[in-house]
Amino acid sequence: MITKYFNGVFNIDISAREKVILDELIDRNEEVTIKELSEKIAVSPRTIHRDLKTIEKLLRAYNLKLVRKTGVGIKIVGGETNKAALKQKLNTFTSREYTLDERQTLILCTLYESSEPVKLFALANELGVAIATISSDLLKLEEQLKSFKLLIVKKRGYGIEISGSEKAKRRAMSYVIAKTLKEDELFSFTTERIQKKSGNRENPISKRLLHLVDREKILIIEDVMQQLNRVLPFPITDNAYVGLIVHLTLAIERIILGENIQMDLVYLEQLTKEPEYNIAHEIIAKLSARFQIEIPKAEIGYITMHLQGAKLRHNEGQLFEASNLETFMQAKKLVQCMEDATGEELMDNAPLLEGLVTHLKPAIYRIRQDMGITNPLLKSIRKDYEELFQIVKDAVGQVFPELRIPDEEIGYLVMHFGSVLLGLKGEKDLKAYIVCSSGIGTSKMLVSRLQREIPEIAEITNVSLFELNELQITDRDLVISTIYLQDFSKEYLIVSPFMTQEEIKQVQLYARRQMLIKKPVTLLNHGNSTIEEITNGMKNIHLYTGTVAELLSGFQHSSQKEHMSVEKCIRAACNQLEKKEIIKNAEVVADALFAREAIGGIGIPETKLALFHTRHEQVLKPSFTIQTLVDPIVMAAMDGTDSEVSHLLLLLAPHTYHEQGLEVLSFISSLIIENEKSIELFESNQGALIHSYLAQNFKQFIDEKIK
């Protein structure tokens, strides 16, 4: 529905098309068929049916009723006085002018929904502009759609339609919805508690986008997601949650219409090994049962990618997969470029590197697949951090010369680096909870700003909108949010992610007032930790140390005495591990390693190392061993180039393994490429030195965990 303002009873909004339908019905005593209306207005019968829902609401406000007779048609029934009042109001109808962006969004919605070509004059009539204006809008829209591999087909006497794959169409609409809708608008839509701020009407563009999805479907999907949200191993950002809901709703709508999505099979197979895949599989299983439809496996892959980019916090730094290792190297190179450009010491900042790896992996895939990236804060970022934005953009160009990185993505990377470059220390005492819907980069920027400007804050925790009401927040704690918190009963302060000087003053006053509230007295305060927390901490340390002990005791470096193929070398290594009872079936594990190699290169770029790795049910214990070849061999590297390899690194883990163990294995991955000296060491034949290097670094790793 292309919405215009209709200032009638109860402030009900109608579109220009709905006014035409009302004009047609109000003076008719006999029934009018849906087909007649659709032909007169040049839209599909489905569109007429949708418009009638809004019309019925308006009619009820005037004590009129829309009566449907099967096989005959529809007509308005009610008192003549009420009909006259409605006609008078229709004559005072005034339309709202849309901006270029709004018109393009509305045109795209209409073309996406229509199962048949749309006439040019119909679009012009609905938007209240000249046909020439629509033609100009279509040219600009076509330019935008190129990045999604979509075309706008225009034929005289035929109409206008979007040409492209279902995958591309859905990507484009998901992008537009995520870009336009605010989180609270979707939450309000699902709960029917739309907040009327300052007496403003609901945003007509948002309202139109929400009409793309069926309310009942979106409620079912949100119900499924709410159930799973409670048991997710990681919290997700609010706008990522919205993006996932939007994707799932569009997917269900299109699957029911027989439009299925496709994904590259090699990449899909790679995604099945990701920890988020099982969660995505469970989401699909529940939705398939609720809607009684078969959902293609490709959808699991897309949901996996959504989940990978949705984490609010990332504490594990898991780099076990080769694809993560490649991202790790790219992130390190980016940090080095930024250090060179700013003169600040950034290379030793582990949280920065972790955050970049977590963010870049799904982001790079989305860019390569033309999936579209939204960043509602881009305008503010470019304005407030103009110099940093350009520095980051230049650094990204050096690290990813083959990719066209959009400014939206540059904006998110500015958040990551800005959070570090703004960080300072001070006197601290209070605890603050931050609700920031835009993700980890923005929340880190806000955290750094708070740490610098508000020295009274001792501890800052990022939380999602869904976690907030489940937390034990005391009267002394600060709650600071970048969005309106619906149904949150405690006091909180709304600020922008960048915090203006005025907002900083407000937070300072808020913090100083909270300082006056006495701390709650707690009995048996064991170093501010509960018995349960201490017990869990000890269990975690036990898992960390157990993994380290098994890796160190099982480590082996073997130098081949004669020429041997890579396959023969790996199979021989697996046979040795089977004898040591580290794996069950050497042949099956070796096959799994080669299957993983076939998916993508495993050579570490610009080194003589190749990382064979897998998580498999035939693996009993974690293991790290090295095989050195007599003669180097050329293998495919992780970045798509060819690499001359002399050393085969074999990293194995059980298929279902605890997070602490995976973190230790990830630590090995990061140690290998930590710097030039570490690479030289792993490229050497000095097994004893490598063993000692691992032991010393593991000791430091465990010491830090204990602290």
C-alpha cells in the first residue's frame, strides 16, 4: 500500500489507490467484482484484496460496512448520512509528497509484490507524480539494483517488472526493509503496541514495507525465534535479530508461492561445519513444522550466515576453520596498516583483532555475494569521524584490493578502530548496561566514550533488548540505550551512539546521582563472585588445562626420510594417531581431511605451511602434529593462489567438543602466524623448539585465564 495521509476519523491513513476504490464503491448500489476494480486501477486482484483491509477499518469509523457476496462482488452498506460524511471527507483528501528515496522504495515494493507487469501510469497515479518522474526514478532504481544482479524490464504495452533470480530479489528486499525499518517498528508490529511518539503517525514507508509480510506469519516466526533466543550460546544484536526475522518472513512467503532460493553447494557444505549451522537447522525444523512446508537446505545456509554476523559479544576468538585463519591474517594486515597510518600501537590489542575477525568473516562473504550491507549510522560516522573514515577506507583498499568494499562496511570498521583510539582510563565505581542495537562496533565506540568521559563507571556490559528484563539490575546501576526501551520499567537514559556534549553532561549527572545511592550489602561476598561463578570458573580452567595437556603430550614432529606424496604422508600420520588411540579409524579421518581440502585451499599464504584440519566423530582427543616433506609440493592456498608447501600441520578435534577446547585449538592457529619469527619456527625442522614454544605460550594462555 503506497500510503498518503487521510485526515479522517481516528486519523486512518489511506492511499491514492484506496481512494479510487472508495470513490468507485461509495456511489454504487450494486456489487462490484474484484476483477472490475483490478482492471480499472491496473493492479492485480491480490493487491485489491489487500487494500480492502484498510478500507474496512475506515468504513467502521463511519459506521459503514463492506459486504462480500461470493460469485457476485462487494459493496458498501450503511446509512446514507454516514456515506455522505465519508464522501465529504474523501473530497478533502490531500496527498503526501515523497522523497526520491521513498518513491524508489515504494516502486520496488510494488514491483516485488506483483506477479505480473505493472503499468507506468499506475505507478504515477499511486505516487501522485508525472509519468516522466516515474521513468526517471526507474533509471536511478535500476542503477541501485545492479549490485543485486537485478534488472528492470520495460516494454511498451506490456509494463514494468523486475528480472532476476529469486535469491537476488529477496536479497534486495531484505536490504531495503532492514535499511528502512527501525527495530522498535518491527517489535511494535509484532506486539501491536505501536508507540505514538510526540503524536506522530506511523511512518508510511515502514507501514508499506510491513505490508510485504503477513502478520500471522511474522508472529509465528518471532515466537520460534524467542524460544531459541533463550538457549542461544551467544546473545545477538537487536538489529541483527530484526534482519533475521525479516529474512525468515520473506523466505516463508516466497517458499509458499513456490519460489525457492539457491546457494553455492561448495560453500553450503563448508557452512555445515560451522557451530551456528546446528542452530540454523533447528530454526528451519521448527518453522517447517509450524508452517507445514518443506524448506530447502539452502535456507539453513543463509540463516547460518545471519547468525555468524549477529553475535553481540565475542569472547572465544575461535579460528579453528581455515577460512577463519585467512580472515585472521587479513585482519592482522588491516591492523598493521592502521597502526602505520595513525602512529598508534594497535598490533598487540587482542580484543580489537578478535572483533575484526568476527565481523569480517560474514561481511566479506556478503560483499562477495552482493548481499547488501546496511548501516543506519553511516551519515553520522562520516560527519563526526571524517578523517578516521578516510584512513580506514585507504587501509581497507590496501588489504582488499580485489573487493569493492561499500562505505556502509567502512563505517562499521571505523567503529571498531574508533573504540580503541578513543579508549582512556579513569576512577571507577558504578556498573552500566548498554543497549545498542547497531552491533558490536557501535557499542564498543559508545563504551569507549563512556569510559573516557564518565570515570565513575567501573564496569560496562553490552546487552540486547531481549536480555534486559531478565537481568538483576539494581537501583544503583546505570542503563544507557541508543533506542526506546519498550516495556522496560526502570529508569534509563537515551543517547546517540556518538554522544553529543549535551548527552555527555546528562550521563555525567546521571552517574553522579547514582553515586549517592548506597551499594547493596551482600553477605559472604567471595571477591565479588558467587559460589556458582567460582565453581564454573574452576570447571572452565579444568577444560582448558585438560585440552592443553592432551595437545602437549600428543604433539609430534616427523620429518619424512624419502619422497612421499601428500596423501600418503597424511594417511601415515593418521595411522600413527590411530595406534596412539587419538583417533578411531585412520582411513575415515584421512578421507575427511582430503574432503575439507577439496572445498578450498589449505595452504597458508606466503608461507611453506599447509593446515589440514577437521572436527570429526572418529577423533577421540584433540591433536596437533607436523609432517615435514623431503621435497616441497605446490598446493592451493587459502587466498586462491598457489603455495609451495614443505610442512603439513595436522589439527584435529572431536566433532562435539567444548568451547574451551576449541578456543585452545584456535590459539594454536593464531600462534602459527603470530609474526614472522613464529612462521619461521613452524617452517623449521626443529620439533623440540616448536614443542617448547607451544608449551610456553600455553602456560601464558592458562595464566591469563586463571587471572
